[in-house]
Amino acid sequence: MASIALFFSLLTSLLFTSSMAIASYNQNPTSFIRSSCGRTLYPGLCYASLRPFAARVGTDSVLLSRFAMNVTASRLKPLSDKIFSLHHRASLPPSSSGGIVTSAIKDCDGLISDASDLVKKSEKELAGLEEMVGREVTWRISNAQTWLSAAITDEGTCSDEFGNGGGEEFERVRKKVKRAEQLTSNALALVNCLVN
Ligand SMILES: *[C@@H]1O[C@H](CO)[C@@H](O)[C@H](O)[C@H]1NC(C)=O
């Protein structure tokens, strides 16, 4: 009996020691975010936008990608509202390229609200992924990849249409669309890491 008890206490301490070893081997949340962001196209932006969530992300790569999508969605929503109000404003300011800007705003209204929906939908698609198995996991990740790529296309189309016209107010909008496109690209890169 005594030897069995000794065996179990040894086993317990062995398991405890090895789980400690795993814990110390694992990175802390901020270095986990930094190294994950290192695989994106805009690592500085990625790290700055996700670091505030370090405590909630821990070292969970699915959660990290979901936070990245939520950060992106939280930029797209006010941008989409702003473009909507520019589009429906009684008259756009006169400018040398007024016609181009007017049609860019009209197109961007649809494109950015579409991108915003796609990013939100992608975040939802990965919720609860940890509890899923097999094909369900690959299916959901692939949906998120498809939708995030479509959102990047929408954002790129919108910012291209702006060109350089329309003055400061439009230039600010165009810059924000560019920034949203970079955030979406980062979110997609983090989702890609889930399968690579
Ligand atoms: C992302 O935002 C949605 C909607 O606000 C929320 O339900 C979800 O929990 C958020 N995801 C994370 C990882 O915080």
C-alpha cells in the first residue's frame, strides 16, 4: 500500500512538474502577440492594436484572430457611418474632381458597409472553434478566410476610387479606409496562421 501511495505521489509531482515546464516554455501574452504579429504585413500596427487585449487573449491564437477582427470591425463601423452621411449629404463640396469623388463616395458607401458585415461575420464564424473537430474546423476557417479576403477587396476598391481628389475631408476618409484595409489584412494573416 505504502509503495502504491508513493507511486501516486511521485506521479502527481511528475505531472505537476511537466505542466510547469510547459507553462514556462509557453510565451507570455505580450510576446505571443508580438511574435504572431510578426507574421502579418503590418506588424507594428498589429501589435499596437492587439496589445491592449493581452490579458484576455492569453496565448490563444484563435482568440487573437477574433480580437483582430473585432478591432477591424470597430474601425469599419464608424467609417461606414461617416461615408453613409457623406453620400446622403445634400450636396458634396465643389472640387476640381467633384464628379469622381461623388461616385467614389457612392460606391464606397456600399463597399465599406459590406466589408464591415464580412468582418463581423468572420469573427462569429470562429467563435467556439476550440470545441469543434475535423471538417467543421477547416470549413469555418476557410469561410473566414474567404470573407476577410472579400472585405480587403472591397476596401481596396473603395480607396482606389478616391484617387487624390476631393480635398481634406475626403483625404481623411481615404486614409481611414487604407488603415482599415491594413487591419483586415492583419486579421486575415492571423487566421491563416491557424491552419499553417
Ligand atoms: C467581438 O464582438 C462581438 C460583438 O460585439 C462579441 O459578441 C464578441 O464576443 C467579441 N469577440 C471577442 C473575442 O471579444
